[in-house]
Amino acid sequence: MSSEGISTLAPTMKEKLIRQALERRLLQADVCPSDSSQVLSLAARVPEQFYRFDQHSGYQQLRIMQQGAARFGLSNPFFKLHEGLAGAETVIDGSHYVNFASYNYLGYSGHPQVAKAAKEAIDRYGTSVSASRPVSGDRPVHRELERELAQLYDVEEAITFVSGHATNVTTLGYLFGPRDLIVHDELIHNSVLQGIQLSGARRLSFAHNDWMALDRVLSNQRQHFERVLVVVEGIYGMDGDYPDLPRFVELRQKHQVFLMVDEAHSLGVMGRSGKGIREHFGLAGSDVDIWMGTLSKTLASCGGYIAGEAALVEHLKFLAPGFLYSVGMPAPVAAAALAALRCLREEGGGRVAKLQARGRQFLRLAQEAELDTGSSTGLAVIPVITGSSLKAAQLSAALSRRGINAQPILYPAVPEQSARVRFFVSCEHTPEQIAQTVVAVSEELKRL
């Protein structure tokens, strides 16, 4: 922007430009702020992208993607308006869809017992605890939920947070520092990457699910750091596969490192009764140092948790910024998660078996139709890889026209050649819905 352009702005805008965009320049140049001519001269040198959000590089990239989609006649596939419960079926803008864009794996969101528990908690405790839990205090439902999460993993304690993403960010950001190393699967979730960045720890990745590659990294690097943490997921939410966790447990013992497992997608999905990857492999709770998960998927609520030894949990409760300085989980949210957890314990076996059967069916039919499902094991998360963001968006739009809601995953969320439409399977999907969906996907891909 030129100095002439700046001179036409309101005085308040001039002041903002001077105070916010030029403070460092003024100090470095030893310019007196009262010398308006020198200030305006410096202001003229500030590129627009440094003081306008509509010129921000990220927003510009978004606009380019939106304009490109519009040229191909594609509307925005995101932020659709669902008019009721979004389970295996949903209503969007008055039209009925078979829904494959929900984490409601076991159908507990909308389950009568879960809804009843949340409503009763509102009547008893209100809609907010109105401060952080250290300040406002606990409600009985907080302690019951955390006790039952600890029992689920057969560990000493658990702690719940108001956000699943923030659970990883604040836990990793607080527990580890610049003298530490965090090694993660190359496909690890964004929340882990953000937590590592906050921590200041050195970050290294290893090839997806390749425990031998991890062994080589630890053999070369362990001695150079104080604490070392290895992070993997129970089920990878983009690809629907899982690690050979016993191998990672062996490396934990061999190299004297911490092991963390993010069970966001595997709780309620893996294991005979839905207890997750630990049950799937028959591991002890103590085989993993940090069990992490979310309350928003199988447990039909919102938030996240950490489960492990008492020293870990007590440490986080008193000192982790994302817990200490955040409002506590609302009692209705905790009550819903607790009710879902109890449903999982009491009736989960049948739902879990049905979910696993539906996932196997989807994967088998997709593979028979020669669809590219990547490395998916059919455990609730099944991608259909299209090879380009445009093709993924076109496939999603075509399915929508046929009454099927499945979201595209586009670059940069995944590499361009790995763009896909991702299907989340629920125990409430019928065999007919799954069979008809796979036929529709196959037909639409051939047209593309």
C-alpha cells in the first residue's frame, strides 16, 4: 500500500498500522513515533499480507482451491447442515442420506440411556462448571468417568480434558522439552504434531507402522536425549489400519523409552468387547505409558482423556496448562461419556461384533470391485483412494446426488496422489446400505 493510500484511511486505522505493524521497525530505526512523515514512510514499506487477513497466504490458498472447484461445477462439500441426529442415516437440507461421515461407531450418540444421562446432569449440575476444575471443583460424574476410564485400561488413574485435540497438545507440550526426543509414526494425527512443536522437543518420524524402522531410529538416537517418547495410533483415522503394538512394546522395554497410544478411533472398534487395541492384542495396561483417547467418537460426547499411572495423571491435573487454565468439562458432557462407557461395558459386545462385520463386508465388496482401499483393515475406517483431490471431490458430489454422504479428503490433508473419499462404518448401517454404497462408488468412479 502506498503512503497516499494510507493517508486516506481513518485515523484509528493509521494508529493500528503504526502501533502493531511498525513497532519493531521504529525501534530498530530509532525513529521518534511523533515524527509522522518518517512513520508513514516506513508504513509504506509494509506488504499488505502482513496486516490484512484477506491477503494471508493460507487464505489465498483456500480461495484458489474454492475457485478451482467452482470452475468444475463443484460446491463446497464441507459444513453441511444436518437437521437432526447424524448416525448411519441423516437429513441434510431436507433430503435423506445414508451417512458415512460420522464417528458414531456404536450408535451411542442418540442412545436413550446416553441422552437421559446428559439431560439429568443438566437438571442437577447446569450446563457449565463455570471455571477450571481446580477452581470450581469436581462434580461426582467427573470422578466416576475418570475412574471407569482407568478401569477400562487396567491402570491407576485417568484425567479428562474438554477437547481431544487439546489433550494431545497440552500433554505433550507440558511433559516434554528441548532435551527430549519424540518419535512418531509418519501418519500421526495433527494434534500430536502440534503438541511436539509446543514442547520444543526434537521430532523424528518413522515409516508408517514400521517397527523395524523405529528400532533403527532409537538405536541411533536414544543416547543423545533425556526423555524419549514413541507415539502411535490404535487405528489410523485416514487409512483404517493399525500397528503391531506388541512389537512397539518390546522396543519400549529395549530402549527404555515412553510409549503413547492414541486410541481415538480404536476404542469401541477393536477387541472382542470394544476395549480397543489393548484387548485386540491381549496386552496389559502397564505395557503402555500413556493411553490417550477421545470422548467424541465411540463415547458419543466431546473431549479427550489420558490414562496411566497415578504419577502421570496427578502431574497433569496440577500442572498441565490445557487442564489447569481451561474450564472444566461440563457435567452433561461427562455424563454422556460415562453413560456410553457403561453401555459399552454392558452391551458393547453385540454392537462391536456387528460393527466389525459391517466393516469387513464393506472392505470385501470394495476390494472385489477393485476399489483402492489402501491399507485399511476394515475396522470402521475405509478410504477409497482416487489419486487426485479433484476426483475425490467429484466422487463425493456424485455420491451425494445418489443420497450417500461421504466426505472427500483433499490435499494438503493427505498427499495429492492419496486424495480419497473416506467412509466411516457404523454398527447401525445395514448390509443393504453397504452393498448399495459400494456399487454406487464403483459406478461413479467409472464415469469419472
